[in-house]
Amino acid sequence: MYTNERYVEDNMKDIISNYKDGVRRTCSIWKLFSLMTQCSRYKMAPLGAKNYYIYDTSDIKLLVECDIIVNIENDVPLYRRLTEDGLKISENDSEGTYRFIHMHGAHPPYTMTEDFQYVEYDYRRDGGYNVPGVSQWKGALKIVYEYIRQLKELGKYEDALIIITADHGITSDISDSEGNMLEASYPILFVKQPYESHEKMLVSDAPVCHTDVISTIKKKIGIVTSDRALEEIGSNENRKRYMINSDFMKTYEIDGDVRLIENWRLISRE
């Protein structure tokens, strides 16, 4: 499991092979002092000047440093570890391997270039689909490409189930106060089934959702479940899916192509 500790339940920690207790961490006093100064400036600045001193929670999290601790606010160490150490086959290869890698990816703040260089974060340029953001997105995908390339070198690509997705879609409010839809949210979902290979990417119209990802993984590792896997859902099915926006406590029903806003409907708010 390569993610932040807060996303891992306590009862799972004993069965995760790379979980460690008591790892020593460091914090630069100068970086801490610099961020405290920035926080003070933000607090005292007039409203029109606050964007010059704005900071993000990730800035605070990144103050604590440790080479062996995963921090999903920063993808550069993951890339360096992957290129310097590389993937290896475990001694007991017959048992198979499961990897969950949680990346910062396309998530702001944009502090990494596609060449894996750090850039100073500036909130004023963080307006959406801009050049700094696109550069970081490309860098994140380069890490995925490198991982897949090494899988092929080890001869472990063909028999692998590979799922590339996002942990959430749009986090802003996608409907107005009257329940009218403003936009649709559809995180990426790329799937390569074991022993399946194609020269070009295939596009499926199957009405799937992230819940199906969980049942797919369960079945692949031998857990009995009545829920269907991704490959068991037909492209012509009439199947409703649901999306919960926890930030605004709204639940939506999607009936049809998720990309079409007319197929979305607000069904409850709490």
C-alpha cells in the first residue's frame, strides 16, 4: 500500500507488508520558520493581497520529511524510487502480488513539471487547465508508463490486472440551488485484464462505476462476492449508477452515458 497512513484502517496494518511503526521523521527548522512567516503574512494581508501569501495544507504536510514514508502530496520521490531501485519479483512469486499506488497526479497544487523538477507553487496560476497543471499531469502519466515498462521487462505485464483511475471526480458543486445540473463528473477508468492485449486502446460503453472496481479486485484475489466485475457488465445494459458528492452532501443518479449532463439527476441532499 503506497498511500498516506490516514487512508489505512488500523485493522489492516498488520497484514500490509510494507507498513512500519516508529519511523523517524525530520523537519527543517528553516522551512518551518519560512512557512510560519508566510502564514502570518496571509493572516495580516488585506483581502486583495492575500493570494500573494496563500498556502495549502500540503505545504504543511511536506514539512515532515522521510525517504521511506509515502506522501501523496509529492510524486517525485515515487519516480526516483522507481527509476533507481526498480521493480523486483518477490521470492515467493507463486502467491502473486497486489499493489495500490496513490499518486498526487493531476491534483493541485501544481509543484512538479513533466521532467520531475520542483516548481514554486503560486496559487494565482492555479486556475484550472493551465500550462503548469498540464505539465504535472504529463509527469504523473510518465510514472505510470515507466511502471508498465518495467512490468513488461519482468515478464509480469501479460498476466497482470492493471486499473488506472482517480480517487474522486469534480469536488465542486455540480448542481445549483434548484437542483439543475451544471456539469458532469467522470473520473478516468482504464482497465487491462489479465492475458489481454490490444494494439490500440478500446473504448467500452458499459455502464460501470467505481464500486465495480472493488468487486473486480475481490474476484481476482479469490474473495467470493455476488457483485459483478467490470468485465461482466454489458455495453448495452440499462443500469443506473450513483455518485455522492460528500463535500456538498448531494447524491446523483446517472442513467446512460456519464459524459452527457442530461443523464444526471440530483436525487437527494442532506
